[in-house]
Amino acid sequence: MKTIRYVLRWLGLGIGLALVACTVDVRPLFTPTPSLLPTATASLTPAPRPTLTPTRPLRSPTPLPSPTPTPRTHIVQRGEDLFGIALRYGLSLDALLAANPTVTPQFLSVGTVLRIPAAVPTPDPNHPPTPTPIGLEIDPPQCYPAVNGGLWCFTLVHNPQPFAVEGVTAQFRRLNVASDEIQAQTVAPLLNRLLAGGTLPLAVYFPPPLPPAYQVDAELLTALPVPESTSRYLDAWVENLHQTVTSNGLGVTLEGEVRLAPGISQPAQQVWVLGVAYDAVGQVVGVRRWESTAALAPGEHLPFRLWVYSAGPPIARAETQVEARP
């Protein structure tokens, strides 16, 4: 009997230790909060240089980026080329051509189904991707070499939606054709809000040295709808706008007044006026933002004056956009 009690005592102790060994300390994983989207950038004053880098002439909708390696195929849309498609999926042009040996870049047809190599990694689940952009459209960028050896690039973002958006960001990518090296920059427009049916310019500067042969592409990254009930923006517009282009066409002066819309009862503490210069074919050649130093009260007017310089061809026309915030 003593022997049996002794065995049972040790057996009970062993079961208790096993239960302790199987206990797991479960703690929730920490998921970082995505950083806030940039709302504005500094004013841009491009240096004049009338040299145009050829780019695709047509605008095409920017597809929504996928956070996983799927889809594994891509259907060519109007205005697309193999370089832009390769950049979109994070591939080199050689890798895309190797995966599609029967495709000839010079004769790429709309509707062609391309095979996308599985070279795009799945993101870390603890670092989720940024919000996918609403269905906006972005023009192919137009680029102009600067006198210091850098490169200015411009494009227009179009909002075909029936609602305004904000938090717009895009990525410009410059490919060094000789080395296959890609230099990328993420930018935001100089105004926060893109109105329904409106456009906003984007601009980026690539510092020198400038490769002997290069290509530039742009892709939308983020865009969020502006809630209808938001009070972050006050409706305002520009009145009595006058513009004077310099004799050589490389600069324009914009003067006018900003007024708040009727029915607004609170003052605007922040007023921005965006000047955009276009060449004779409607391409953006310069942008600049004016910021008020005084508040704008309902019923009053706020005069402004700003210069916009061309980074490329002579300026044919210019326009303004205004943003007011309480």
C-alpha cells in the first residue's frame, strides 16, 4: 500500500507540472497605425528651361494597387506601355519582357494579356498598405531639365467622381535606361481638396545628375472621399482675376481677390491660392501657392498677388484655385 500511495503521489505531481508547461502567455500583437497623409507641400518655383521630355500623349485611369502578388495577369489599356506596367508591379522591364517573350514592346496592343512574374512580395500584415485610391485619373508626366542639371516633372490628377476627395498622393518614378535604376518620390498636391469634376496639378523635382537617357512615370497611391458633413473647408472663389505674362512667356503674374461664398458665417483663418501655368497644348509647366497672412471674414475680400514661372515652354494661359479653411 505504501508503494501504491508513493506512485500515485509522484504521478499527480507529474500531471501538475505538465499542465504548467502547456500554459502559453497569449498577448495581442501590436499593429502600427498608418501615418497621416501629407496635406500640402512647399511652394514650387521651377527654373525655366524649354526642353520637353517625350511621354505618352494619352491619359488613362490608374488601376488600384493590389497589396498581394495577385492578379498574376494584366490586360493592357489604352495609353499604357511596358515600362509603366513594369513600374506599377515593382518589376524591371527585363523581368516583364522575360515573362512575356512573345510580346513586342513596339507593337503592344490594347487588350494584350501580360503575365506578371511572382516577384512582388506580400506586405507584412503588421504594416498594412495605405488606402487604395478612389477611381481618379492621372496624366502621363511631362518633364523639363533644369539649368542646374535636375529635372522638374508635372502632371494633372482628374476627379471624375460626383464627390470631392482629399489625401491625394502619387509616386513619380524616374528610370535610368542605361543602369535600370529607379528613383522614386512620393508627392501631394499643393491643395488638400480635389473638387468633384476638378483637377489638381502635381509637381516633383529630381535633383542632379540627370541620366543621359531616362523615362518618367507616375501612379496614384491614395485618395479619400471628403465626408459631406465635414466642416474642414469653406467654399470660396477668386474674383477680378488679372494675369500678365512676361514678354518671353516664361513667367506670369496673377492678381485678384478671394471671397467666401454667401451664407458662410465664420471667417476663414487659412486661405490658399494655387496658380497653375499651362503651355500652348495644355500641359502644366509651372505651379505655385500663395498663402494669406490674415483671416478672411464673411462679406469681405482678400487681395492676392503671385508669380508663376515656367519650367519648360512659354506660358499660354494660367488659372487659379482657392482653398479656405476655418
